[in-house]
Amino acid sequence: MTALPDLAAGGLALGTLSAFALGGQLVRLRRRDARRRAEIAALRTQLDGSLRAFTSEVEHLAARRVPAAAGQVTHRHLDVPGPLQPLTADTPLGRSLDDVLVAVQSEVAAQRTRVDAAAQAGMRGATREIQAALYRLQDALRQLQQHYDDPELTQTLFALDHENEQSLRRAQVAAVVCGAWVGLAREESHLVDAVTGGQARLAGYHRVTVHNHLEPGTALVSHAVEPVAIIVAELLDNALRHSAPDTDVVVSLEHVHHGVCVTIDDAGLGMTEDERRRAQRLVAGDDPILLTDLGDPPRMGLAAIGRLTRQFDLRVDVSSASPYGGVRAVLRVDSHLLSRLDPDEKPPAASAPRTTRRPAPARPTAPAPNSGSGPTPAPAPVPAPAHGYDAERTESGAAGHQGAAVEDGLPRRRRRTASAAPRPVAAETRPPRRPEDAAAALGALQAGTAAARSAAPDPAEQPDDGTPERGGRGAGPADHDPRADRSAAHEPTDHEGGAAR
């Protein structure tokens, strides 16, 4: 009987211990669950923070960084802002966002180039039609200039031709920037003709002073004539536009070691350092040219120079200041683009400034040594060169008077004989009419017209007999337009390979 209570007590004690053990385990499980809940809550909070940070970075990327990166494609001086959180820069997220910016910039540059190429193709086609129409108008004006001799009408035609020339220059520059060819093909021409031809295409050509220090006959090869004329015209146009109307632009033509330099100095406002660097990049022609980089409206002068310098191996520098406070532009033409023309057979245009350099005198040749024992005979005097009838007369006089027969090593004079009668020069051997003669004839015609009008009686003092009086402006020296001399002087250069047109 006593064993049962002990067994019951032992079972109760065992149950109690088991209950305590289960209770302790349950407490531990509850504590572990609480810790896990706390960890889950912390992770959820961290995830929510990371999500908010990522959302903020994406919003910052879309609102600030992508537009700045797209703008940097066209404006390299713009800065692209970094991530919103500085600690994101070196993380995988930061690197991924930077890759997005690089991809955006590449795609924007590609699409911009494609759109600009389409715009250039459209403008190239339009300028081709405009150039063709302007060339036809130019030919019509020249035919009228050759057909009519009235001084007033001639000056009007010269003014119209000059306006048409300026429109043609603008269309030509736009076509060159868009990748078209320079236009007309020229023959070999004097370099000074190419410079004055570029000058003649400008409205303020009378403000340009050209100093020619080249050797007579310095010329350009055929494919370099028109590019040099276009470059000079654009450099002069910039100089004239950015300087006061009462100042001059000085052009100097000089020989250098590698060829010839055309230096243009103006007295304008000059350029800042940033403008100077940008202008030098444009005229160097190293970077691709896009219309969207040229402003609104596009300023195509320097861009056209860059195209031509790259295509024809020319050099242009605008990085220095002129002695007058403006800009100095230097065009260098290397020796492989130069040639030589005989100035007697193909003289420069009448309006081109004459060179200040004189040809070097010919060196006298040393007499050959005498192998005999006698004295060396004195050389006969050489007559000066002459032309036409004077040459024949000089040669006949020299043969009769200066000629000498050499006997025994000593010269002996001959008796002078009567010279032959002068022979007239045949009409077909006469030299062709030179541009100076044409300009002089036009000036004489205008002066005679002005003198005749000044000698005519005053219409107010004459009785009214019903005869109509011719009105209009006289063409005397006081009303003379320098464009007439310009056109008359440059008219023959188109047939002689000049670049006036």
C-alpha cells in the first residue's frame, strides 16, 4: 500500500519537471519569435529606406542627370551632377546609373548626327538650285554690260551684279558647310587676283587695303583658286562686320619659308579667350561640323573655312590679336599649291595692287678663258631689249654701228650702213587688248560724258519748246561708283583664270 503513494508522488514530480521543461522551452520559443519579428521589422524598415533611396536616385537621374548629360553632348562645358547620395557613387547601383548616362549620351549624339545630316542634305539641294539661278542671273547681267554703253545703265548693272555676287557668296558658303563642292572650276590665276576677287564679293570692299609684296607672277594652281578666294572673302567679311565703319582692314601678301601668307588685320573689338579658342577649332576643321553648333541663325563663315582648309590642305590661324587692337587672321598657302605665271603674257587684273617687290637683276656671265696667247677680245655691247618696231630698229643699228669683225685678235669697226626703212607691224602680231586699256577707255568715256553735260546750257534758262529733257544722274568723276572699276577690272579675269567671280 505504501508503494502506490510513492509511485504517484514520483509520477507527479516527473510531470512537474516535464511541465517546467516545456514551459521553459515555450518561453525560449516565444523569445526567439520576438527576436525574429524584430529582425523582420528592421529588415522591412531597411528595405523601405532602400526603396525610397533608390526611387529618389532614379527621380534625380531622370530630372537632373539625364538632361545634363544630353546637354553636355552639345555644350561640353556643362557639368553633369552626381548621385543624390554621395555614398552611392562607388556602389553597383552608382555604376549602373553612370552606365545609363553614357548610353544616353551615345544615343543622343548618334541621333543628332543623323538629323543634322538630313538637314544638311536638304539645304545642299536648296542651295544648288539657288546657285544655279544666281549664275544664270550673273550671265544675263554680264551680257547686258557688254551690250549697252550708256554710263548710267552700266553703273546700275554693276551695282546689280555686285548685289548678285554677295547673294551668290552666301549661297556658296552654305553649300560648302553642308558638304557641297566649292562651285566653279578656275584656271591657274595670280594669287593677288584671288585675294582681290574675294574682296570684290563684299559690300564694304572699299574699306580693304591690299599690300602686295609677292614676286611678280606668283600664282595658285587651278583647284586652289576658288577655295582661297572664298576663305579670304569670309575672313574679310568677319573683319568688316566686327570693326567700325570708318576703319580700314589691312591685307598683306608675303612670302614665307613654306609658301605664301595672306595676313588680315582689323581694328575691331577683338575676341575673348573662349571665342578665340572656338574660332580656332572651327577654322582648323578637325571636328565634325553640325548646323546645330552654328547658332540661330547659323553663322557659317568660320565653318566654311574649316571645311576648305581640311579639303585643300590650307592653314588658317585666328588665335592672335592685330596691332590695331582687333583680330589678326593669317591664311597660309603651302608651296605645293603655288605655281608661276608670266606677268607679261598673263598680267594680273587692272584693279589688283602692283607688287612692291622688284625682280632681281640678272647677274653678268663671266667671259670664257682665252686659250691663245693674244689678248682677250672685248665683248660687244648688248642692246637693251625692245618690242615691235623699236626692236627691229635697234637690231639693225647695232648690226651697222656696233658690229665689229675680229681680225688678229683685235676688234675692228665697220663702216655704218644705212638702216632699212621701218616696217609696220602686222595687225595679227599686235598684242591683245589689256584690262588696263579697257578700264582707261571706260574712264575716258565717263569723263567725256561728264564734260559734255557740264558744258551744256542750263535747262532752266532755255525756252520750253516741247523737247523732252533727259533726266537722271550724271556719270562724272564726282558720281563715279568704284564698283564700275571693280567690275571692269575683274571682267577679263574670268577668261584668264582669275577668281573675281
